[in-house]
Amino acid sequence: MAFEILSVQRPHRLEEDQASVHRDGVVSFTLQLLHRHQIHGEVVVMIDRDTGRIAIQPPDKEDPAPQPTLKVRKPNKANQATREVDLRQAMKALGVSPPEKAFRIRVVCKGPRIELFTSEWN
């Protein structure tokens, strides 16, 4: 028996159905995913305390009551294919701490919403 060296490459780009959860509570999404859900400059953040889900969706322009929104921002680095949303407050409301190490997670898309399951963060 002989071992061979395996060339392993870490993917640098997010897949469209992934989000990158950073140590500071900021989450990166692909620009393609956000545009597919009509998310451009701002998002409404929602939480489900029973299931530990965090969801983002575009603000409802038809709703007469103003909705609190967060800015979708460009990352400081040169990656133009992603955008970031600061979800620290949502994490805090669910009793979830930002991770010690950044990781990627699959997202679930339902209608205009993009959902993250915090139960998968451990």
C-alpha cells in the first residue's frame, strides 16, 4: 500500500445557496442570490425564536407601516460578488453568539425570504 498526496483546494467563492457567517456576526451572501430575491440596498430581518431561524427579505414597498431595515453593504475587500448584512442583533435576540471561527452554511429560500438555521451553527 502506498499513500499519494492529495491536492486539496479550499473554495474561495461562495456557492449561490451558501452564506458565510463571520466571527463578528456579519453574514455574506452572493450578489446573485440577493438579486434573485430582489434584495438590493436594504433588508428586513426576521427571527423565529421557536426554530432558531434568521431570515432576510426585501422591504415591502406596499406596506403603509414603515419596516425597520438594515443596509446591505459591500465588503471592504475586493470581492465584488458578495454583499454583507450585519446580523448581530438577530443572533443576540436568539441567544446565539457570533462564531469563534467563520464558516459557511446552506441557506433555504422561501418566496422572497432567505433563511439561515442557527441550529446548524454548532
